[in-house]
Amino acid sequence: MRQEPGPEKGQGGFAAVDALVAVTLLSSSLALSLTAAEIGARASRTAGETRDAELVLRGRLEDTAGRAGVWSGRVQGLSWRVEARRSDDAVFERAGPCVRIASATSTRSGRTYRLTTVDTCLSEADG
């Protein structure tokens, strides 16, 4: 008796189970890859927004250097505000130390970014 090539009797369903396992593994891998790509894209957007906020805030601090006061505006999807207040020491008549706080809030994500520095400022009347 001659034997035909192919699966032996009783192993007919084995190929279907293998295919099902392979499809399950591939779909799980695809789902995990898409999740990782979404997380990476979100992290990239956040990093870009943080970079933009820092550049805007540093520029605004530089533009208002040496003066006491409050400035605000909107640029690049950010609402920004710079506040510079002198200390109340009577020792300093025209110029003295002041704390400068710059903040920006993203109109897209709602995140708030802040930079704080100490500077020498003219009084608001002299500025």
C-alpha cells in the first residue's frame, strides 16, 4: 500500500489552529505598534509646545528687561504674561532688584509654562 503525501489522519485541524495563532500574534503586534506610534506622536507634540513656550517666554523677558510692569499678549498658540515687580525697599530710588515672572498658557492643550528670574529694574515711573 502506497502512502499519499500530506497530513496524517487526525492532524487535519492542526493547520487551522496554527493560522489562528499567527493571526492573533500579528494583530496584537499591530495594535501595540499603533499604540507606541500614538504615544510617540503625543510626546513629540508636547516637546514642540514646550520648546515654543520657552522661546516665547525668554524672548518676552529679554524684550522687557530692566523695566518694572506687566505685559501680556498672544503668539504662536500661547497666551503670555510677563510681570516684573520691584521690591519695596526705600533704599533704591530709581533702580533696584525686581522679580520677573513670565508665564504662558497653551490655547491647544491648556498647559501653563513659567520662567522666573531676578533682574535690576527701573521704577515704573522711570521706565
